[in-house]
Amino acid sequence: MAGSITFSMIKPDAYSAGNSGAILKMIEEAGFTIKAMKLTKLTPEVAGKFYEVHKERPFYGELCAYMSSAPIIALVLQKANAVEEFRKLIGATDPTKAADGTIRKIFAKSIEANAVHGSDSDENAAIEAGFFFSQFERV
């Protein structure tokens, strides 16, 4: 059965461009409830821990540098079938392939600077939410 929470973050490109409010509005208008929200600036080390799953990939260093380049907004969102519903709302990673009306189609600059992160599974949503918010940590 699909879970009711997902994790998201508004990435440095979208935050720096002043798009956070519009993105949050789209999220709420799509029926998500914001259960936790935090504005923070990641250090390269913290970004590295969050993206540790990609450590062996060639883009890892650039990803950590990018994610620590400006503030982000970390979010825990609630809705029935949250992960799948949020993935529909944000659109494809490549904004040129994202459906019209999706967050990435509207706000992303490129595959790398794609405005938002969204968990890809219920398991990762729980892990990622717990990374930023202690109330969601697994016991």
C-alpha cells in the first residue's frame, strides 16, 4: 500500500530565482499538506551525506557543490499515495520532457538545475524525511 508522506526540497536554483512561493502554492493547490518545512543551506559535507547513494557516480562532486551553492527548502508533504502523486506534479527530471503544467516544466533550468527534488519511493521518502527532520527518523 502506498504511503501518505513524501519528501521534497526546493533546490538552490529555484530558491535563488525567487520561485519558492509559487512552487509551494502549486504543492498546496495539488492537495498536499505541508507537515514540515525548513529553510537551510547545506554544506558540501551534508549534501554529500544526503546524496551518498550517488557517491561512485561521476556527477557526485558537482551535485554536492550545486546543492550547497545556495539555500534549499526541505519539505515533508502528506497526501494519499504521496510519492506517486508528487512525482506527477513535479514532472520528468529533464524539463524538456516534463509535461506541461508540472513544476519542472515551469521552473527548471536544466536537468541538473531542475527546481525540486522528490522522493522516488516510500522507503526513500521516510529516509529522506528523517535526514532533515528528527520527528520522521526511524526508530
